[in-house]
Amino acid sequence: MMAAVPDAQVSTSKTGKLGFLPRLESLRGIAAVSVVGYHMTSQFTDTYVTGMAPVVMFFVLSGFVLARSLQNNPNPITFLRHRLFRLFPAAIAVVALLTLLHHQYGFYVGYEGKFDPLNVVLNAIMVRHDINGVMWSMTVECFATPVILLSVWIFQRFGPQPLMVSIAVLFGLSFWGAYVHLLGGISNLAPLYAFVAGVLLQMQGERTAESLRTAAAWILSIAAIALFCFCGSQKQTAPIIALETLSSSLLVLLVAFRSSIGLFAVLDLRPVRFYGRISYSFYLLHPIGMWLAARLLDARGLPVLLAISVMTIVAVALTTPMAWLSWRYIEKPFIALGRRLATKQPSPASAIEPRQQQLLSLAPTSGKDLE
């Protein structure tokens, strides 16, 4: 049964802090699940579809919610500590699991990476990502963390114009291969400006969204979804990634600041909320779910579209319990630990509400991502 649409998804808490936006978490969950479909498509077809679109969505979401969190507490040390406890425990656990499986059974996902101690450590701290290829987006997330901090600082002192210029410059750099592959491996810096776009949306987007007439907001929502889906089916070039950033930004803007649009009521469904909560672990673990699905079910005799659909459903079903366990027993305890450490070092801006800590993620996505 669909939950009632809240009267105000954008709220300010009684303490004056910016409130948690559950629909954005749900949006991240949809993006994480869609990555499985994109990756499964590449298993059955000779395609250039890579799943970049939902990763770009993770990046916009990350920029948005992290800017929101910094507005609540501008202390950079607190911000970095929360990022550390939010991102690294689950990533370290997944790399450790893959290392153990490779040592015991020769198991690996994607292309076989190196499992020497140094490379395992570098993968665990997300400097490299050859053991679990989807973690390339987390390498970019870590690289983007100081970019987000700097973007918020610049906006608060100089307004939106410098951020607009930085987006234009980073877009220009996205055509340059040496920049795009600067971080090595399969990482891709082309959508780095998506984080800055997310920051700009949070810092200045509410007034823009509220100025839209209802009909215009509906039209923009439908157009953004259509553009996002179209771009996701295309070869990932710099212009296509820019359009993915545009469509993702429109969706984040409208989901966050126009709660009355009935089109987004699906984001209030319990299953969608559930996948939003576990989306980070789901993204990290879905390659294992895909591998298990391929071993349990031979869909090669089915029509291609049916095979992709069936295998995606099976992979999602297999990944879900693993992701829930990771969320429940790794993510939540370490987020709570980071919160306890924050309370031991109080500052005027550090009393973030418990639920607010969930704003310190989004990835991916990813490629919250991811996010």
C-alpha cells in the first residue's frame, strides 16, 4: 500500500536544522537497483550501455545531501569523520569478503584483480578498484569530497557564479582523456561537475523550484525522466554525461523541493524506501549477486529481453539479503560510532540529529551515487 505523500518533504527541524529528505534516499535506491539491469544488459548484448546514468545520479545526490549536511554543521573535521565512518566500513568489508573468496575458491568478479596485500589495502581504502570494479565510483566520491567542501565554502562567500564557472570548466575538461582517466583503472572523472551541480541545487535550488507553476513542474519532471532514460541507453560521451547531469539535477531539484507532484509518490512506497536504505551496500555487493544468478540460472536459451529481465530480478533478489546484512551489521553500527565520537567533541554546530547522519552518503550509486 502506498504511503501518504508528506505535506512537506523539505522541512526544517525544531532545532532549525535542515530536515532529512526520505524521497532522495528512495531515488538513490532506484538508481542502485537499475545498475543491475544496465550491467546485466551488457552480459547478454554487445552494447555500449554501461550504467553511467545512475552513477551520475549518485554524484548529484551526493553533492546535494553533503552540501545540506555542511549547512547544518560546517565543521570540516566533523564532516570528514562522518564520511569516513559512512563510506569505508562497508567497502572494506566487501573487499575483505572478495579477497577471502578468491583465496579459498579462486572467486573474482569482472576481471581478475591482484590480491597481494598492498593491492587489497589500496582497494579497501578505495584508491584502487580492480578487485571490485564498481567501486571506481567510490574512488571518484573520495576525490570529490574536498571539491564539495570547497564548493560550499565558495558559495557561502562569493555566491553561485564561481560554481557555475567551475561546472563549465570541468565540463570542458571532460572532453580531455588524460583528465577523464586521471585516477587510473576504469575510473571516470568526466561527471565530476555533477557533485558541484548537486551543491548548487541545495544552496540555491529551493527558490527556483517553488517559483515553478504546477503544470511546469509536472512537465519538467516527465521530461527529466525521459531524458535520463534516453541518455542511459546511449554511448557515454561528454555531451551525454552532461545531459545525464542535467536530467538528474532536475529530478533531484523537483523531488526535494516540490513534494506535491504526485508522480513522485512512488518514492514513498515501503519497498522503494527499503532499497534506499540499503542502496550503498547493495551497490557494492551486486556484482556478487550477478555472479550467483549466472551460476544458478542458465537464461541463454531465452529471448534476449526476457533473459535480461529474469536475470536482473534474480540478481536483485540474491543481492538484497547480503546488502541488508551489510547495512544492518556494518553500516549502521559504524554510523552510530561516528555519531558517538561527535558527541564526545561537542561544538556549536556539531549536534546533528541522529536521522540526519544518513545525509552523509549517496553512492553509488554507483555508481549516492552511486550512490
